[in-house]
Amino acid sequence: MKIRPSISVLSPDRIEHEIDLHISAELSQECPEFLSLEDAYAYIPLINSHDHLIGNWVPRAGDNRPYPNSHIWVEDMKHSFAFRERDLFWVNDGSFVLTDPDASVLATLGTYKNLFSGCGIVQDHAPLQANSYYQQFPIRVVNAFHQCHSITLGNWWGGGTPEQELALSEGKVPFIIHLGEGTDEITKVEFKELKKRHLLKRNTLMIHGIAFSHKEIEEIASVNASVCWCPGSNMYLIGKTFDVSHALSCGANVCIGTDSTMSGGINLIDEFLTARKVYPDIKATTLYKMVTVNAVHALMLPEKYAYLDPNQTSNLLLIDKIDGDPYENLLDIEAENIRLLMVDDIPRYGDADWLDFFEVNSEVYTIFRTGKREKFVLGDPMELNDMIDAKLGYHKDFPYLPF
């Protein structure tokens, strides 16, 4: 099948008008040979470079904001209403073995937060799990990485020392660590400690970086390492965020993450909007680059996830045309106006009539209505919500679910 949207955004600096996209997925006999979409834009699916999938409970936690550092918040969070309510569904025994059935429900719920905002890939910052954990989700969850929670708290949630985890990465997969998430002296010295321990490498992905100085950001750029910016979580918890302006001026690789809804925004689009509040002049093309090309660099993913390939389109995000600028249009994404989300040739979400075009097992999809549109989705997020409700004894609303 060939699809011809109004505009295809091939990269952050290249768009094509009315170009044919050759869909490489297995198609059904009902599929038309050609489909023209005059009121839709085509993108590569977005990438969320930092989430804690089991933490996407609501409301946000943190009664003593602003915090001088996030380590204080971690302890404060454990006494919050949201954390205690989540404990009614799943109590973490401290092992962070997320293949536990209830933990898997929460993590899958977190992937739907991403799916309904146009994300096809998410990085779940937690100790590395068994392969079965990563194979259960409706979108792709990165399973090739090594990690440490943070320099200050160490790997309290599981895994080796930072040095051991970096060595295991062999420079071939990202080494991910929270760093500089605060404004006090504790967080200001974390980057120096990272360097002292020889942990600053090309594959180092530092989450937050609020405390980084200009010189430190320049050092990050010099080794081609990456920083994941989480504007929503930063502004809510700390009242300050990473110096993105300086990072852009010196060519540092910056991607974007949501953190969890316990501290961050509702989804990646909400992070775009917060980014605009903090940096009103930041371009939509820059934000798009952060969730595509830059994210692929940071997470060391294949290039096919960075650019839209018109000749063999296996990854695709089709969105209603709302804004005349296709990049600004990204800031208007809602679950209702996503026409189609396809990752690795598998339709994951979209308008219900699209499902008839693909050769798939319809029994693994759910049909529901949001706004005025009937949608299909891989898996059954409504069943997950019901499972949570049954255990809580009342209905729990999650604002990122569109039903």
C-alpha cells in the first residue's frame, strides 16, 4: 500500500509535500493500493528517553516542594497519598523484580501513557529485567542498557556499582544514571564524582542535569555523551531545570523524558508544553529532534527509528493536520487525533478502520471510542484499569488514558 499524507516529516530539517510512503507491513486483501490523506501529517514515532513505567500513578507526590535535591523527595514520596494508594495494588518488596504480575500491570499501564501520546519507544529506567518483561508491551521498551540509580544513592534498587554497570555496557549500549537532580552542594558535586570515577563516556546518558555548570555541559558535548531533559519533573520538584540553552549552543546531545507521573507531566506532549513555558523561544523542530534523532543517539538505537523512510515505511505516526506548521502540530497531539501508530511493521494504535488494512489477529486488539472517533489499540488497557479497580475497591482514573 502507498499512503500519501499532506506532508511527511522525514527528519527535523526535511519535510516532503505529498510524497508516497510505501508501507512494508503485511497487508490484508481489503487494503487499497493507494490512499491519499489530505488532512494528515506523517512522522517517525516519538521516543521517550526516560520513564519509570511502574511509577505512572497519580496524583503527583511531593508536599514539601521545592526540594534542594530529588534524593529527599524519594523518601518524602514514600509517605505520599499516591505512593500509599499504589501500595494497595502492588507492594514493592525491595527486589524490583518487575515480572511480578501486579508490577507488570503497572508497567504496561505506563506504556499506554506513552502510546496514547504518539510514542513508539520508551526507556524504562529500572534494573534490567528478564527478556519476558520487555516482550509483553504494546510498544517497544528498550531492553539493551545498563544502569545505576544515581551517584549519591548508588544502585539501591538493584544492579551493580556504576563502574560494574558501565563495564558491562562495553560501550555498545547506554549506561544510564540520574545525575545533578537538584540545586544544592550534594547534586553540584555529582558530575565531578562521575568524572573522577571515569564514568563519563560516549554511551553515558545522564538524567536531569539541573546542577550542571556551563563547563560541565561543554565537557559532556566534547565526549558526545547525552543528557535527558525532564522539564515537567524538574520544575515541579526542584523549581529549576537543565540549562538547555547552553547545551544547544555548545552542541550537547539532549533528549527528552517524562519521568513518571508521580513527578513529571502526563505524557511527552505535556513535556513539550512545559519546555515551551520555560524556554518560550525553543523551536518545535528542536523538540522533535530531541525525541527522534537525539534519542536514537542517546539510547544507541538503529537509525531506522530516527527518520521516516518513505521507501520502506515500517515505523509511522500519522496525525491529523491541526496546525499549518507540521512541527508545531506535534504540540497539539491528543489520543483522538492519532490516525495510526505503527512500530516495526505492527499497527499499535489508531482509527479503527485502519486495522482492516493489516494482516493481523484482531483478537489481540481492543476497540474503544475516544471523543468522536472509534479506535483500535494493541492489548487491552481497559482491562488493566479494571484489574486495578477490582483490587482498590473503587474506580481509579488515569488522565493519560483516553477512555
